[in-house]
Amino acid sequence: MKKHFLITAGPTHEPLDPVRYLTNRSSGKMGYALAGAAAHEGHRVTLISGPCELDVPTGVDFIPVETAAEMYEAVKRYIGKSDIAIFAAAVADYRPAHVPDQKIKKTGDTLTIEFIKNPDILGSAREVFGYQGTLIGFAAETENVEKNARVKLQKKGCDFVVANDVSRKDIGFDSSENEVALIFAEHTEPLPKADKYQLSLDIIERALAI
Amino acid sequence: MKKHFLITAGPTHEPLDPVRYLTNRSSGKMGYALAGAAAHEGHRVTLISGPCELDVPTGVDFIPVETAAEMYEAVKRYIGKSDIAIFAAAVADYRPAHVPDQKIKKTGDTLTIEFIKNPDILGSAREVFGYQGTLIGFAAETENVEKNARVKLQKKGCDFVVANDVSRKDIGFDSSENEVALIFAEHTEPLPKADKYQLSLDIIERALAI
């Protein structure tokens, strides 16, 4: 049966001033591959994406955003219509507390910037948005990958979490390949290293089986 | 006569940890257009570029870098061989003072990060690298554009500075068009709004005339 997927992708940009911003490493390739694969399988797809340079997959409803706050608002607006939500975006956890209208001039030898927490989009799905569908998170970790991912699964109410070790240089981020493990509440399913499109097909299959 | 151009382009990425980084808005289009135009005119070109998604122009020696510190080292190494140096990169002025090996976990509601000044690449050309060739800087400003650009020209020992007002939404950054003014010590030459390749030809012509 055809489903409606909501997929987030890419980084977010958190402006410090009109020219500088904080962001996360993310090419958007994993989220775009998921969106393309789901659409190709005949599902309806809403893709909410931070800034990235990729072509929007054919047949996808595309919602471009810049900041985590904008992504939060877009997810809040669209998630209720979806059956399966996959949060593949690398959302910036923090944003600068104060954003001046003009470029900060480099007067001092040091610069201290206070950051405040961004809204937790994945964590809001169940508790704030009241989402009842299948919920899949991503965990990019550099240590204790499986343990951190399972904590995320439980805290956020996910059906499973796609975990990857971003300390490895051969996979992830800008690569077109990735090696991930699917973290369920009671077990872990490692997937073989594969290109992101093949991984997308596997993830979509597991999501549809829930 | 054919010359050797050194051109910097793109943003730099300043890591906060293995997944987060601070950067500047820059598509790299202006620097790549300059490099492509100079090479097309038959000049030798060394292009030192921060991370961007553009195709490297044909016939250009390409030196990819990530951080401002890496760009500084690359410019230091190659500038002595060039006749004309054009610094179009949007170099991050500051980098985090401490960069942990592992991803920062989002424990607190706020996060305070201390930044330290990056080396001033343009400002080092004359004073540190002893560069005697033609030196051209870029100034991206949001206010007092001409005044700030002329201060930069004088402090850094440039022959001219290409100034643009990045508060305007219709030009600059991701746009393929730009409207700039060339700031010389004694006068200002506004160039008409044009695509970045045409502007590149104008800038190269002025540089060759010095």
C-alpha cells in the first residue's frame, strides 16, 4: 500500500550575523536518496530540506528551509499528514542567542558567543505534535554509537534509529556510500556498507513493515 | 603579456567539533569566475579554494583547503610565484579556541564558545610574505561599504579592493550576478551590475593595467 512519507534532509544554517553562520556537516545525500527512493516506489513524499546543492528528486513535494526553527515549523505543519516520518536532517542543536543586523566587525582578538538550544524536532514529534505514525530518527555519533542511538530511540519515541559512526572517514557525510545499523528497542540490525540509494530502499522496507 | 594569477575563493570551514562548523556565506562563484576568466585569457592560474560545490575551471592549478589556517599556509607557499593575487575568498575571521575530538553532547540549555582570531591572509601578503605583486582584496560589507573598503585597502596595502554590499538580496553570495565598486586609493570606480564572468573580465583588465 502506498504511504505518505515526510523526510527531512540536509544541514540547517544558524546565522551569527548577515555573513556568518554555524552549521553541521551534511551533504543532504542520505535524505535526498530516501526521498527519491520512496517516490520511485510510488509513495507520496514531502521533503523538508535545509540548504544543500542537490537536485530535488522527481515527484517530491519540496519545502526548503534555512534554520532549525524554520524546519521545526515546517515539520509541525506537515507531519500530521504523513504515515512515516524519517528525520535524516543534521539539525544544528544550538543557535546564537543574539543575531545582530549588521556584520560583526573583527575588533577583538577573541569573540565569545552564547548559543541557545534549538527546538528538538525529533523529540517534539510524539510529545508536542502528537504524531502517531512510524517515526525514524538518525544518530550521527563519533563514540558509543549504538548506546547513544538507543538512548535517542527511547527518549524520542522512535520506531527505529539509523545509527552511523561519523568518525569513520570512508563513509557518511559527503560520501555517496554509508554503513549504518538500525537500532530497534530490543535488537540491532547492522546493514552492509552500500550506496545511499540501496540503504534507502532497505530503510523504507523496514519502515513499511512496522 | 601573460601573467601568473593567485586567486582565493569560497568560504572556509572552522570546526567546532567533528560535526559542527562555523562558516561564511560564499558560493565561491566570484572566485571561480575570476579563475576561469583568467585561464581563458591565457594566464596561468593557481586557485586556492575553501569547500564549495563548483566545478574547477579548465586549465587551473587547484589547491583545495578547508580552514582559514590551511588557506593561510597555501597562500604563503604559492604567492611568491604570482604576479597578481586576488583574494576573493570569504575567510572566517575567527575559529573556536578549543576543538574537542568528539562530538559535543547537547547537555546544557546554553553553550558558550570562545573564538580566537584567524590569521589575516590579505593583511599578511605585504608585511609577512613580502609580496611585491599586484594585490587585490574583496570587501563584503553590510553598511558604510565604500568607507570600510577604503580602510581595508590602506591597511592591507592593496592596489584596489572590490567592494560589494551584501545586505542587498538581489546580488552577491549565491547569485550569479553582482554589482561591485572598485575602490582605489584616490578614487572609486563603480561597475555596472553584470554576471560574475563579465565582472571578472573587468577586474582582470584593471589588474593587468597596474
